[in-house]
Amino acid sequence: MELIIALMKSNPELTLPQIAESLNISEKQVKTGRDKLIKEGSIRQEESNKSGDWESNEIA
């Protein structure tokens, strides 16, 4: 999940399919990781699910 956070920090506008492609994993794996990170409070998503716009709640 650290890789997902790193990608979201480097480009907050990435969509889930783009993250999945970058990491060579399934979109379902990204969604599962995203949901866990949101539940933990590590990230939050701005706007709609389709636009990306991720914001990390972790201190860099």
C-alpha cells in the first residue's frame, strides 16, 4: 500500500485504473488498498471517485 500512497502523493490526479496500470496490479487490488487507506485515515479523496484528486493525510 505504500506504493499506492507514493503514486497518489506524486500525482494526486491519478485515477484508480491509472494506478493499477502503473503498479501492474488489478483495479480491484487498488480499490481494496484505497478503501483500507481511507478507513485508516491515511488518505482521502476529493471530488468524485472518477476524477482522482487524492490527498494524503500522512505527514511526509
